Amino acid sequence: MGIEVGLGGWVVTFMLRVRHASPYNAGISGTGFWAGMAAGRASLGFVTERYGERLCVSIYLAICIALQLIFWLVPQFVVSAVAVAFLGFFLGPMFPGGVMMTAKLLPKHIHVSALGFAMALGGTGGTIFPFAIGAIAAKKGVSVLQPIILALIAVVAMIWLSFPRIRKRE
């Protein structure tokens, strides 16, 4: 959730200051990110359920890394706006996929407390990372958003790939 809220919260400022977008266009890019997030959660959930969280979220993470690199390295507003909308789309199912993976890995008798803990941890990330990005951006400029988000996605990918495989029930 730190990636979601950090990117969603700072994308408008990034588009204004780094991509030199008009306030309207910068606002539209933020809306595109959150609309992509909603569309990804609504549609990719079905794909993820069909093919499994481990495979699908791994693919989504690889796509997110590619989109983040495009967003960062192609200095055109339109490319950045499209990339950030698709980034939202593929980030959308990450948190629900993580919750489902947690439910499958842990025994049923601790599901409620474990999922509550996961939600609290996600909420904490959603408050800490946007603040940290802002603190760093105040010193170095908002262009630090891109490498920070890329690093966070890479960390999430490493953590995701470290989860054990789930054996299918017969």
C-alpha cells in the first residue's frame, strides 16, 4: 500500500514539476492512476483467481517494473500519463493477492488476527512511504519519486518470490 499511496499521492506534483504538465493534465494523470488501480482490482482479480496468486502477482510485478522504468526514463508527459495509468492497473491486485496468499499459507485459526495485522501493516506503509517520499523530495526534488517507487516495487518482488509455494489441495 505504500507504493500505491506514495505514487498516487505524488504523481500530480511529479507531473507538474518534472513533466511540466498543466494543472488539469497533471490532475488527469492522478485520476488515471487511481482509475487504473480500481480497474485492475476489479478485472485482474478474476485472472488471478483462475491462474493463482503466485504466478499472476509475479507477472504483475514484472510488468510494474517495466512500466515504472518507462514512466521514469521516457520524459514525455503523454507516455508518463499512460504508463502511470497502467501501473495503477497492474498494482491494483497486489494487495488483495497478498491477502489471499496469506490466507492460504496460514492456519485457519489465525486468519482473522493475521489478516487484521496485514491490513494494519499495509495502512502503516500507506502513511509512512508517502511521508518519506515527501521528506526526501523536500531536500532533493520530486524527481526522487521514480527511483524510490522502483526500489519499493523491487523489494516487494523479492519478498513475494520468497513466499513458499502452496501445494494444491486434492
